[in-house]
Amino acid sequence: MGDAQSLVGKIAAMQDYALYRDLSWEGSFEEYLSLVRKQPQVTRNAFQRAYDMIIRYGTEEYTDNKKKLVRYNFFKDELNGGQDAIYGLDIPLMRLVHVLKAASEGYGPEKRVILLHGPVGSSKSTIARLMKKGIEQYSMSSDGALYTFDWVNLDGVGMAGPESGRFKCPMHEEPLRLIPPSWRERAIKELELSNPTFNVRVDGDLDPACRFIFNKLMERYGGDWGKVMQHIRVRRLVLTEKDRIGIGTFQPKDEKNQDSTELTGDINYRKIAEYGSDSDPRAFNFDGEFNISNRGIVEFIEVLKLDVAFLYDLLGASQEHKIKPKKFAQTDIDEVILGHTNEAEYKKLLSNEFMEALRDRTIKIDIPYITKVSEEIRIYEKDFNKEKIRGKHIAPHTLEVAAMWAVLTRLEDPKKHNLSLVQKMKLYDGKVLPGYTQDTVKELRKEAPREGMEGISPRYVQDKISNALVNDIGEGTINPFMVLSELEKGLRHHSLISSDEQRKRFGECIGMVKREYEEIVKNEVQRAISADEDAIQKLAANYIDSIKAYTLKEKVKDRFTREDVEPDERLMRSIEEKIDIPENRKDDFRREIMNYIGALAVDGKKFEWHTNDRLRRALELKLFEDQKDAIKLQTLVSSVIDKETQEKIDIIKTRMIKYFGYNEVSARDVLDYVASIYARGDTK
């Protein structure tokens, strides 16, 4: 028994009792007014609270293609270990936060439905889930505290509530709504509830049940409002989706089994006997999604699939901040209405003239697919990493090739600039390509405004990676070819591919990715053969010193004699020729590298030899050429390998494992594959 108690004690010690006390705070209306004077932010409306919640986590500013962007840390979901982190959608998320900011200031968007619109699997539901989860956690913090009230001691005045004379406000109203609207503004001003940083403003009236009790008590006390307030206990309010407090979710179902009372509540027939009339609001269940979401957020899943009867409720809720419960007057609500829909449903909305009112009350925010490979990779790394995938090795570039293919399916063919689709993909991902600048990327994005609204969903790719993981082939390893094979096979039966032409295009994208992967692994094997970090650093330093002196018409110091000598033209050309820079273009290339170094310096960044893709390739090829005679790659596919060659192969394999993240099996597979390329003479 002693052991059992000690175990229970250990669990009990984990409880944050101070937090429990804070969240269970209860006090009189007088105490609440004092609290408001100290911290007027507790009276914020739903939009103000949602905006402050996001800003609380901080922001990061960065420049992308000459455009200043803001990344909101809230959407990294660090509080929950990145479980619902959003990647690569900084611009749409900026638009969402701007809408919330304008709404929090009362500039108009608070009277609109925020509609997240995009293709399937583009993170619309994740954004909504993150907002709901965030507002719940925020309401538990001291910064996000909010309050509501209960009616108490009602049995002594002939209005006994269900809990020994206590009646909870069914819509979790802001306590300051107890001050009648006719003198509320004056009371706030004279009590000095506002401060220089926050202006207290409480709109709207009590819900029907609270208004009913309020009026009855006012009658009993001859209009003495002060005595009515003796029946009030203010308490801390924690928003929680599980308990349906301040956070609601509505999903369209079969029209026969659903009516608008699911949004606005319904009569509780069992309570009619207790209260004597179905017109008594205490006999009404204020448990519709709009009711229970008061003070927080309501999410509408596939909002455009709603029946017309529901849409009327939605229009009033957005524009007027009012709902109409059955048999009762219009009731004020305070909540963020967040809906999401896919492309097909939105096209129907555009073509339906009866839906003009909804279109007019909607702020549409496009949530496209990601068009940056590096961000797409992060989605897959969240689910397929060493911590989650036990007993299987994911070979390097496996997730990368899947991400490359997914992004290629979402891009439009470049109309100009003489670019291939793969080059466009690289430019979007921040890679440096000769002859193309950040302005090029801006032009490319402008000429394809709908880019990312079509293509392959991350869900499809995740499913195919899962298929590859459970296959028996691969000796405990999955590699890019296994995943690409799964992706290609799945295209034959993909339910969302609408035409053979689209299927053919997606298949061609797989061919592009295979060729790109071939270049990646050839390059890695070359780097493994010449994997001498010191040697390549020295080579890079000598080259940069030489081109700097050349462009400035200066001399360089000889490393050994320390004398001033002419820049090493032979060294510079031996490197530049590796990436086909002709003699008549060498000056342009050297100036390009110097400009690149200068641009980095302006941004306070240090130049590294591997950050410029062309220079990195040239340096590696030069070093590879200097060292390649140490081993002939063709010998890797020979059935007879002498001991000395085998030792060299083992060194390369060890380097592949050490520097590039391969295991024994995947390193062998890559070496065999690259060797077969060299064996057939494809050594370019």
C-alpha cells in the first residue's frame, strides 16, 4: 500500500497547482472591476484575442526575392513539438494575420467570414486546428486570461438554478455586459477601466437566459442594479474544444439529419416541466456551435457544402454578430468565424448567383501547395525521421526526390526566360543559376498567379513513402528509386487526376526527377572520391584570391615566397572550364562571383565556397579530376577486384556513410548505380 501511495504521490507532484488555482479563480463583480482596471486586456473581443495570441510568439523578418516577409513563430507550433507546424506558406499566413489585425482594430474584417481556400491537402484544416489549439492554450496563460460569470443564490429569490441556486451563463458572456448598454460607456469611462495602451469597449447584450434572470432580479429589487450584482460570481474562463467552451467545429452532414438548431441551439423539452414554458430561455439549450463558440473561434469544415438554411445563419453571424435561436430574439455573439473549402466548391460558389450575399461577406485567403522544395521536404521529415521510423534506414535524398516531384507537378511551364521546369524549381528554392536574378523569380511568380493551386497533394506522397517503407525489398533501407517507383505506379489509379494529359505530365516529372537525382549521386560519389575538406577549402581560397586580384587589377602574395605575383590564370581557367565557361566569358563569370560575395557582405553574411552552386560544382570537379586517377570508377562493376582497389572502394563507401548519411546498404547501392553510369561511358 505504501508503494501505491508513493506512486500516486509522484503523479500528484507533477501537477501545477498554482496554475490550477489561477484557472479556478472566482470573485465578486466588484473584484472583477478592480481586475479590469489593472489589466483591461481581459475584456478583449475574440478577434483581438486571436491576433494577440499569434503576435505573442514573436516574428522573424526576412527577405525573399527582394520582398520583405514576416514569419509568425506561432505557426511553427513549437509548444506542441511542431506537431501542426506549417511550412512554406508565410505569404498566405501573413494575409491571414493582417485580416485578424484589421478585425481586431474594428476596421471591417470582423464582419466577414474568413475563408481559407485551396486544393486538398494544402494545410487549410491544419491552420484552423492550430488556431483553435492556440486559443485554448492562450486562454490558460496569464496574458490570455478571460472571464465569465454565474448567477448565484437564486433559490432565495424564487429562481432556483439547476446547481443549488447557481445558474451558469450558457454563452460564457463577458461580465461587463451586465452593465446595461445605456450607461455602459459612461461607466467604463468614469471607473477608468481603460488605460493608454488598451481601450475597453464591450458591445452587445446578454444572451436570452441571462437577460431573463437579470430582468427578473431587477423587478424583484425595484430596479436596484447594485443588489442584482450581489447574485453574480465572476470566474476565470478556459476555452476548450473538448468541453465545447469557446471553440466549436461544424461539419456538413446528410441534409435529412441536420437542421439549423445545430448552429443556434434548441428547446430542452425536459426542462419545460421545470420552468413551465418553452418561452422561458432557461428551458433552452444554448448548445449550437455558434452558442458554444462565443468568445472564441468556430470552424466550418467545407463551409460551401452547407445547406442554404445554414448559410442564412452564417450571414447574420458574420455581418451583424447576431444569431437567431428558435423562439427568442436575435442574440449577440463574439467569435472568429473561420471556414475552409476546396477549389471545386469555390467554383460552384462563383457560378451561383444566389450566393452573392455570402461572397460579399467573405474574405478569401488562398492556401496553395508549397512551391519550394526545401519547405516541402520539411513536411515529410516531420513524419519520416529517425525517431519515428525505427528499424528502417531512409537513404539520403529519398524525401528530397519525393518533394522535387511534388513541387514540379504544381509548377507551370515557364513562358519565357528560356528556362526548364527543373531550373524554375531551383530558382524558387533560392538556388543561384547563371544569368538569372531575384527579379527573374519575381517575374516568374507574376506570370503564374495560380501556381500551387493544382498538382499533387503532400498526402499522396506521404502514402507512397509509407508503401515503400512497408515493402520487403531493400534490406531494411528505402531509397529514392523505390519511392519514385511507388509514386509512378500510384498515378494509374489516382482519384484526383482528371485527365490522361495530366497523368502523362506527372509521369514526365518523374523522369525529370530521376535525371536530377542521377546528377546528385554522381556528384556525391565524385565528392567522396575527392572528400578532402582542407584541400577544397584551399582551392576555393586560392581561386577567390586570384579572381579578386584579377578584377581589381592587383597582385597576390605567393604562398611560399610571400612575393607579389600575377593572379594564377592557369588555376582560374582549370576551374572555370569544368563548368563550360568559355574564354570570352571568363571576365563575366569572375565579376559575377565577386558581386555575389559583395551582396552577401551587404547582408552581413559570410561567403562560403559551397553557397554558390556553380562555383561549388566547378571546385569539386577540379578536385575530382586531380584525384580521380586514384581509383577508376569502372572497376566498381567488375566481378574481379584486386585487394588494393577494394580498399579504395571501402574508403569511398566509408566517406559516403560519414559525410552524406548513407548506411552500408545504401552506400553500396549508390556506388553500384554510379559505377554502371561510368561503365557505359556517361562520364559527363
